[in-house]
Amino acid sequence: MKTDITRVLMEEHQLILRMIDLLEHNSARMERGNFSEWKFFADALDFIRNFADRHHHAKEEDVLFRALVENGMPAQRSPIEAMHIEHEQGRAHVRGMDIALQQIRAGETEQTQTLAQHARAYAELLRQHIEKEDTILYPLAERVLPQNMRPEIVEGYAQADTHAPKVAQTYRALVEHYEASRSTAA
């Protein structure tokens, strides 16, 4: 039986999608003028940078994608390159959200539209990105990566978790906090 090498990544996608739901919901409320809890956006940026990017994307880029390339998938003009490009596009939207949030906190409330635009664009990009990974790239990886490479991949994920102990637990609690706030909000 082959060692599953994508299940953990797909589980992390579910947590990322939950944060994206919150980001979209609160961006829409902000645009309607009935949401100004800027701490949520700061926490969302922290989640995106530290969980989605540094933790999850690092597992993909440094472990799974590297294994696919070592197994013969081209690094350029391939699904790997497309995923790297989308990771960079996401990072650009995160920078845009961060700049807009800083400007809003400095009193430039007209930047709420910019914040919302970047949040929506990030959410749309990530939803499509996750769909591609879950339905195309990950099943491909499960089919083509041989059993002898799989323990090293699983170990790479474990090392990422060791470098950031309790990261998933911390950010799951953050998402649950805002989900609970959402259900009690008007």
C-alpha cells in the first residue's frame, strides 16, 4: 500500500478555505459600511503569511514540488511552475491588503475599497488554486511518485511541523474564534 502524501495538504486547504470564507464575508460587510474590526484583517494577514504561506506553501514548494521535479516533472512550463506563479500572485495581493490596512489604520478610510479588492482577488485566486491542486496536481503526485520517495516526503512535512510547533493548532483556534464571532454578529 502506498503512503498517502497529499492528505495532510488537503486538510490544510480546508482550514485555508475557512479563513477565505471569513475574509470574503468581512470584506463584503466592510464595503457595506458595517464592519470595521481591523484586528480581523491583521489576524487574517497573519494567518495567510504564517499558516498558508510559510507553513503550507513551504511544504508544497520545498517538499512535494521538489519531489515531483526529482521524479522527472519539469520545473518550468509545467504544473509546478503554474503553482509557483499563483503563490507569488497571492503574495502580491497579501502585500496589497497589508498596505491598505496600514493606510486605513492611519486614517485613510477610503482605502477600505482597496483592501476589499485585494481580499476578494486573493480569495478568488486561492479558491481556484486549491481546486487545481486538490483535483489535478495532488492526484497526479499520488499516481506518479514512487513508494521509495514517499517516506522522505512525509518526513519533510514532519520537519516543517517541527520548525513551527502547534502552528496548525494556533491558526485553527484563530479561525474558530472568528467563525464563532461571525455566527453571533448581526
